[in-house]
Amino acid sequence: RIRILRCNAQTIGGVLWQRTTLPGSLLAGIRYQDVLPKLLAYGNVHHGARVLVCDTINGYLLGSVMERLGGCGEAITLYVGPTSPGNTFLNYFNFSEKEKGTLRKCDMPRLLAGFPGDEHLEVIEAAETRRRKNLAGMGDVNKKKDEEERFQDWLVKKKKVRQELKIQKETFRVLREEGADSLVMIAKWEPQRSLLKLLPYLGSGRRFVVCSEYLEPLVRTREILEEQKLAIGVRVVDTWFRQYQVIPLRTHPMMRMNGAGGYLLYGTKVENNPR
């Protein structure tokens, strides 16, 4: 018997959880049964929201957020590096074009630096002007034809770069002027610095949630948030989970299992403007 299941956060998470010899290693221990729903609920991710997403598990969290948005809203994924992340697991969701339209990519260092200037666009425009002058000065017809073909290929690639940079600039403008509705982060690194730097781009009274495999970084982050009065209702919770074997006269917890699913830090941002 063959059963066809729709690709969603639960079915994809179930497959990825059992895909390796160490269950859950592909998802950094984020269980799809309980930890993922808590992330979305504590982060107040809902239809039409503008969500900042820090995903370090190859797009599974990002896909889950986009699924919850339902084709209306913005899922702004932050990345570090010269190119946008691969987001391998995001392709498994098989989103429609409308749902894909909610995705925005933003270079996190450029966002935190205030998106200084348009230096990348200026470099591209200068290179385009230089290559056009070289083409105009060529006398050999065959060489000029080959160079024109390479130039057209180069223009196609740079056109995509221009579009991406313009979208990122517009995304930054919206974040700076209006702020995001929620912030959802799965941190394989120290979450304290990233969270404190991203909080200014979160609207006042909006929710944030951070998931980490370790307790200590979240406890330190909670203390700083409370000391600086940046948030209220800050909580650190465990996501302990236990499986049971249900057999007549032999019902008991499973003897071999991993109940750890990380820890969650969540709260509500407030403005700290003393009068």
C-alpha cells in the first residue's frame, strides 16, 4: 500500500528526523512534534506577519515560517557571507509562486551596519562603463563579437545582483521605519550579540524567541535583557520530551531515547526610553 503525504513542516520534519543514524542531527535536535510548534507560537508567527528569521538548519525553520504565513506577509531570512544561504530543506516544501513571494533575503552584516551606501552598485556600474568603452575601441570584428557575447552573459548575472541589492535595500528601509512583527532564531552560536543587535529592528511590543541546544547562553542573555530593560515576560524553558511504549501490561517510558530538544528563550520587546 502506498500513501502520499503532502509536504509540510510535520511530514518533512519526520523524514529528516530519521534520515541519519543519529536521529535529529540534521535539525540540530529541533523536534518537529513539539519544539517547532513552540517556536512558531512563542514567536507569534501568523498570517500576514513580517518575520525576521535566523535559520541555521538549512531552511527548515524558514520553510515552516513561510508555511505559517500562507502566502501573505514577509519572511526575512538573515545570512552571513558573500552569497545567500543554500536553504536545501526549503525546496522540500514545494511552495507555490505566491508562497515563494513572501521570502526576502538580507545580508545580516550589512543590515547591522546600516546598509552603508550603494558601493556594490557603484562597482557594478563602473565595471559596465569600462567594458562598454573597451568594446567600442575594438577593431577586430571576431574578437569584438566574442567579447559582446561574454559581456551580455555578464550583464545577465549582474542584473540579478542589482535586483537582489535593491530588494535588500528596500527590506532594510521597511525594517528601520516600521520594524518586524516577530523574531525567530535557531542559534548554533552565542545568541546574545545577534539578538541584542537585531532587537532594534523588532517593533515595540513584538515577540521574539531563540532556540539553543545549551542552557547557559540563554540564561546570560535573559539576565542582560532584564538588566537593560529591553524586554518583559522573558522566560527560559526546557523542551524535554519523553516517549512511551504502550503495550498491554508493559507500558513504560522508552528505554533508549534522547529526550533533549534544546532550550527556548522568549519574551516581548519594550522601548527603554527614560523620561
